Amino acid sequence: SAGTWFSGITSSGEIRAAAAMYQSAPGRDLFPGPLRNDGSATADPTVSALFDQVWVVSRAEIIAHLTYHACVDDPGCDVAVEYPAGYVTPASILAWPAMNPASDHDPYVAPFFDRDGDGIYDPAMGDAPCILGDQAMFLVYNDMLEPHSVSGGQGLGLEVQVMPFAYTGASPALDQVVFLRYRVINRGTTTYDDAFFGIFNDFDIGCANDDFIGTDPSRNLFFGYNWSDVDESCLGALGYGPSPPAFGMAVLK
């Protein structure tokens, strides 16, 4: 269980904060969807419901999609020969949340390749998601839809666009890493000093009863590990057994 923490101080000295811990208790500070971009930094419940999901797409799907449309536009490429069974655009590409249909919002949300340059996401014209890694997700959330029941603080007016991504086969090290890219947008008119970004994580490495944590501030790193060489099962969770792994989280940039 993990989530982001944000805080900042206004010009009048007021501290504002938004924090995520567990989904069900004690409450929530962060909610699905983007915010209006008219300076009000307000959330529309209908738009929130529209973006209350996580999208997933792979690099292989995108490459296949771009290759097909390149063939369609290439006089030297025979579509009937190259695609005898035809081509069907994957649902992951069709559903990519590139654009927000609601007014008073930024029309662009998830990044995409605009193949025909018309400013509109249209997979039928060869447009495709822009991602990092070999597989990526996308989600967007805000801290303004409802009052903050975790921190008890006033909302900052933040819209947060997140792309988790991973690589496969690149190297043994990269195979064990999930990256998350955060784009944090202040949709309001308040300027914050001493703004902070943090990450909450309850690692639960197998059996949670014997987990320890540590930090390495020089690398913006914190980590969880098992206190013994054998991780037993407990509390309904399957332990890793001998030689349990460690789990680290680092802020890279």
C-alpha cells in the first residue's frame, strides 16, 4: 500500500496538505480525475467518475499499431499481403485517455503521438499513446473533490498525472524495477513556498510482522527488509521463505 504526500505554505503562512495512506481508513485526501483549468482548481464529480480507472498499454501494441498505419500510407506496402487477417486496433489504444471531453478542463490528459498533426487523438488515423518503458499505466487524481479526511488540511488545488512503467529483458536490474513518473500541476492561483513531495509505503514483504525499514538520505532512498534470513507466513500472507527479498523506493529526480 503506497501513496503520495504533498504540502506547501501559502504567502499568508497557512499550511496545506494532501496525503494518502490506506484506501478505507482513516479516509482520503486524493480523488480520481483532473481539475478545472479556469483557476478555480475545482473538481467535477462527473469527470472524476470518468477518470476513476487505471489504463494499461504495451509498447508492442503501440509498435504494431504504428507499423500497420505506416503500411497503409506506404504505396510500396501491400496491406492485403502484410495483414491477410486484417488489423484490429487494441482496446488499450482506443481507450487511452488522451483527451478530456469536459469543458473548463485542459483538453489534453495522457500523452499521445498525433500522427496526422490535427490536435485530436484519433487511433483510426494512426494516433497512439506515448509511453515510457515496455509496458505503462496511466492515472490522474486530484486533492479537491472532497474534504481531506486523512490530513485534515485544506486542499492545495493539485492535479497529479502518473505514469507507472517497467521494462522487460533489458537487464536483471531493470527487470526488478517499477518506475513512476509524476506530473504535478497547480490548477489554482495560490503560490506555495516550502513545497514538499513525499511517498508513503507499507511494504509488507511477505509476513509483515518481521519487516524492518531503513533509509539512505544521500540517495533519496528508503527500503524495507526482513529481519531474519527466513520469512515465515503470517496473518494470512504467504512468506517468502529462505532468502527473502528487500524492497527499495528512491526519488530519482
